[in-house]
Amino acid sequence: MLGSKIAWDDTVLPFQLDASDIRGRVVRLDGVLDTILSQHAYPPEIEALVAEMALLTAMIGQTMKLRWKLSLQVRGDGPARLIATDYYAPTAEGEPARIRAYASYDANRLLPRVDPFSQIGKGYFAILIDQGKGTTPYQGITPISGGSLSACAETYFAQSEQLPSRFATTFGRSQLAGGPESWRAGGVMLQKMPKASPFAPKDEADDDGLLRAKDILNEDDFEDWNRANILLDSVEDMELIGPQIHPTDLLVRLFHEDRPRVFDPQSVEFGCNCSEERVRNSLSIYSAKDIAHMTTDDGVVTADCQFCGAHYVLDPKTVGFEAGDDTDGDAD
């Protein structure tokens, strides 16, 4: 195994607990997370937020249909201003999905050795789903709450989808014997499957106005859900990310009495859809006067992709809505 990729790294394994009507996903990320975090020299607090967000994106994104795009965003008024991720579903069966992530933060306001989540402050957690051309993107928003990004996602699903959800995640730098240090991350997502019932959920929010699992499940369903959560509470970090523990073995260890059933895994890789054409389109709303203000002393317009670090250099005469049809001066 030394020096080689572990078979289940950078994969999402969907599963179902047949005895309790619970579905879920197990995710392992290594190369994807390494690539995402290597794009910027983030401080540790921001690295932790980006790593957790990438895990959530991989688990939630696995349900996206072919060619759909899932975006997660967290915006706050604290030092961590923005955490944004995108999940691009495969364009065809058998192809990998693609993930990218980016963070914006105020380095002068960051508090060292303080819980990363607290540095978001007040704000919102949003999920956006783009089904492609000719469709209206879906957007759902919930306020920042709980003590982690995972808790925000759980609140979102309870509020917006009426789906009790639970996330267990862990991440950090690790090193296999004889190998280089690298990022590894792992997580498990549980979700109570909806089913037809003559009994309506209680639908009563807690004191903070937000719904929780107990507010939207009847007594029998809540018993199954509570048992699964207790079992998930017993998982150890090394079980989530350890190279010796296959995801299927982890499911059997945790939920063998609930008859876990796995489906085909989905591989994921780092991927960005930025391009010169997209940069030109984004600049097409500006006049020649605006473009002149963006032009550097070297006589060019530059743009950088915050997700992948791509650098674009454009001739100012060829961008903006007054550029005309002359596009001889493409990017270097």
C-alpha cells in the first residue's frame, strides 16, 4: 500500500439501513482535499472550515443527478467571511464527480487557537442546486446555528426538506509509514427516509424557531433514528479516516443489526469549470471606461480563479460590451 492510492480514497459510498428506513453515505477524501487546500496558504482555522465543508459537499452531492451542480455557501460577519464549495455531478454514468472549494477571510480579525466555527459569527448556511439550462436554480437558506457546519446542514435538512439528518466528520493531516504527510478526511451521513403515514409530524419548532429531528418524527420513527444516532456516536476518528478500515466494514461494525446494504460507490476528484470564456462573459457587463479602470500598467486585464488558481490575461480591447467583434488579442 505504501506510495499507492487506497482503493476507497476519494469516494462516496451510498448505503441503506433496511431495518430502520435510514439511508446514508460514507465518504473518504484525501487527494481531493489535498488539492483544494494547496491552492491557498490558509491558516489552520480556515483549513478546518474548508475541510468540513468539502466533506459535507461530497456527502450531500452524491444524490445529484447527472450534470447537476450543487453549491454550498456559508456567509458570516466574523473573520471567516465566506466558505463556498461546488459539486459537479458526473456527465455520464461511471465518471467521477468533481469538487472545488474556496474561503474568504479577514486575516487581521482571526483569533488563533479559537474554535474555527465561532469565527463565522452570525450569518447563514445555504444550499443551491442548478439542474442546468432552462431550469430555475433552487436555493434554501438557514441561519448559522449549532456548533459546527455539520450542525448547520442538519438544521437545513430539518427546516427545508423535513428530513432528519446527521453528519459525523473528522479530518486532519496524517502520514502513512514511508509516505509524505497529506490531508485525510472521512465522514458518515444518516438521513431518515420519508414514508407515507396517516400521522402528520408534530412540526413544532424548538425555542430558537428551528426544527430538529424530534419535531418531525413520530414516536416509532424517532426510536429507530435515536438508536442509529447513538451507534454513530460510538464511531472513532480512526474508523472514519483510517486506511485499514474499509467503509463497508465500518458500516457492519456500526449498524449490523439494521441490515446495512451498500450501492455503487461514486468517485470524486478536484475539478474547476473556470475558463477564459467565462471570464469574458463576466466582464461583458462593463463599459470601455470600466475596463480601462481594470487595466494594469502593463496594458492588460487580469483575472484569477480563487478555486483553482488559474490566471487569465486579456487584451482590454477585446472585453466588455463595447469591445465589438475583434477578438484577435486573446489571453496569453
